[in-house]
Amino acid sequence: MIPLAAIAQVRAAEETAMAAAPDVDLMAQAARGLATVIERVLSGQGIKPAKAQVVALIGSGNNGGDALFAVAEIAAAGAAVVAITTASTWHEAGMSALLASGGTHQTAVDLTDVSLTSLGESCDVLVDGIVGIGGSGGLREQAVRVVSLTCAPSPFTVSVDVPSGVDANSGVVTGAAVRADVTVTFGVVKPGLLIAPGKDFAGEIELIDIGLSAFLIDERSHIAVLEGIDVATYVPEPDPMGHKYTRGVVGVATGSPAYPGAAALSVGAARWGGVGMVHYLDRGDGLAALVIEHYPDVIASGADPRDLPHVTGWVCGCGFDRAVDADAVRAVLATEQPVVLDASALGIVASDDSLRNQIAARDVAGFTTIITPHEGEFATLFPGLLSQGRLAAARSAAHALGVIVVLKGPGTIITSPSGEVRIDTEGTAVLSCAGSGDVLAGIIGSVVAASHARGQSELVDATAAAVWLHGRAGRIAGSRGRPVTALEILDNLPEAISHARRGEGA
């Protein structure tokens, strides 16, 4: 598991680290790591440092200091380095180091638009050290001007700790921001680098170890990214002494005559998540026969969901008819098992206060409900919350309704009512195809049902594991540059599970 840290945690860890080892210069460590990345970038372009042209955009804080000390090393190797300051003050020691190494300094306010554009066009690497992790809100006037002119057309850009204009805690971008090719971040990865829209500005993330991890407060981070080895915990090899019921049974209530494919995709995915059986809820619309014809290992019945003792988790709502399927949502929510609500079920809940109350009552009773909205569905369920940013919105919604929220999209966010957060880094744009959400709901329901059957209490991580598998299946399907459909994602779930069991990738 890769821990992430909010900025307050990072600041506290820095203070503790400096108090514990006052002779250790954190800025020097950060600058050395940053310089190494810049050198590697130049080498990748076939440029020797002595022939390089480097422009550094420098703000007033320690972020600018990190950048100045780093480019001072590059200048000492013979590069032509220009530092452009965007504020009236800057890190004095860092600037002195740059000038002593042969670099030059110009202020943005003294440069014409033509000069700024020319500098941006002629440099090999642009180093963004305007605003660091303490920045919030939009960039100031001179910073906006420098970013818009120096970065267009954009040279290879390396951002220091976080792209300027991106909120390091939330990923929120207000106005102009630097779009980096590489972001070199120090000590621990910041959430805003993985959450949209910030993740779209961060490029490749390089983590430089400056010794902070030992001083972070929480041993088990409240915000983290699962790795393959973590996911394997939730899709283990079958117990040699087990049987289909000990492995768990997932109940599936999905599809409608208008959307029969939703039933097929969700059931198909549910078959792969580690359970011993899939039980399809027959609602008398003819879909059960179609599902069993396609998947003869699936069981179907029209029994009340509360009367199915072997079922250890439910998937509900993919492809539902909102006009007729509210009773099915209500019946599934009346069980004591974990319930995954997707797609049309979310629309039904959004327009029915009694269902919201039923979900809240489940939380009070200790029963888990998982909702899987994309941003449009989320906005219908929780009007106005997305204005806070994706992370804050997901946390607020999870707490308010008493559910695990899976807020789909770039950097899918999984969060619990208590504020535990997992951010997914496996999912890519190939997942944005019709039926992909049905596959996701099915695999979440199955992994959760199997975990619940084994007595797993950490269903947030089980949910995040299923999201990882969905993303990895999409990556496998698109690995040869082929177009990807939901069927390809479904077909590659077994290989994704194999990757997890082998501990592959983060």
C-alpha cells in the first residue's frame, strides 16, 4: 500500500524530522533528487548538461528554493540557466547558489511578453518552482502571465513537488496551472497529484525519499493507493477445505428488458470475483432465462432477497427501469448483507427519500452500502457537493449518507463514512465505454461478497481492490493499442486477478 499524506501531515512530519536530526538539510536532499531527474530528462533528449538551456520559474517560497538549488547544480555542469522570479522576494540562499554557479536571474515584471515566449521556445527543460504544496486558490497575476507565455509552445516541463496552480490536497485547479511532463515530489505522494483534474497536470510522478515516511503520524494511512500485492488479499486462491458456500455467494439484481446487456455484463463480472456462486434475482421479466442460457453455472430464483441465507453480498441497479424497479432496490436494501448500488438504482434513490432513509438506517445497524456514481449521477444524488472538489465531495457524501462512495472518473476515489480514502491509479480512459460500469459493479459486488463471507471487516479495501482489478483488466485489454469494449474488460478480469496474485504493479 502506498500511503498519501495531506499537507498538514507533511508539514508536521517535516518539523518532526528537522527536530530529530537538525543537521540533516531536507532542502538539500530534495534539490539533489530534483537535479538528478532534470539531468535524466536532458540525457533522454540526447543533451549534455554543458549544452543545455534551462529556464526555472521561481516563486517566493521554499518550493522556489528547491528549484534554485537544483538548477544551480545543472548550471555548475555548464548549462545555461535562467531563473525567472514571479514575486518580489525569493529564496536568497538558493539564488546566491545559482548565480555563483554561473546562472542568471531575471524578474518576470521586467520581461516583455515576447522575451518570455522566446525563453520558453528556446529552452530544453522548463523547471516549475512557482508554488509548492502550500499554495491554494489561483495563481497570482505575474505567475499566470509567465505560465501562459513561457509554457506555450511547451518545452519539457518538470514541476517541483506539485504543478503550480494545482491544489496538493485536493487536485482542484483554479484558473491557470502548469501542465508538467514530470512532477518531482518529496517525501510522500500528495493526494492532489492523483485526483482529477490535478492528475491531468502532473504527468509522470517521481517520488524522492527525503526521510519523511518515518515521521508521518498514521502508520496505516487514511489516504492510500493499493498495489497488486494488497489486491491479492481480496482475491486469494480458494481454501482447499472450502466449498462454494464458504467462498461466498453474490446476489445480482440487474438489467431490464430495455437493457438486458447490463444483466449479462454484471453477472459475468460477478462470476470472477472469488465467490463460489452467483445467484440472479428473477424479477419475472424474462432476463433470468437469458442469463442462465449465457452462464449455466448461475442460479436464479424469484425469492425475497431476505430469504436467501447463502447470499453474502448484493449488486443492484445496473440497467434497471426506474419506473418499475424501485421495489427491487427496496427489497435488496432490506437485507443485512453488503449492497452495491449502481446506475439506475442511484437515480431511483435520488428521487425517493424513503430509500435514502433506508440506506442511512442500514449504516446505523452496521450494514454496508456501496454506491458507484460517475460525476453526473453524483451531482443528482448530492447537488452542489462537487464544487468542493472530488475528494471533499466524496468524503462529505459518504459521511452524510453512511455509505462507501466509489466516485468514478480519472483517479477513482473510494471513501468510507469514517473518512478512509483509497485513490485508484490503475484505471485509464479505456474504461470510458458503454457497459464498463456494469462490469465494475459486478466485480465489486463479488469481491465484497467473498470478503464478507470470510469475515473481512475492511470492505473499503475490498471495494478498492475490485476497482483496481477493473482498471488492470482495461489496461490488459488495451495493451496492444486496440480499442476496448466492456466485453474485453470482462474477459480480462481473470488475467487481472492473476496479476494481483503475482503482486504485479502499482
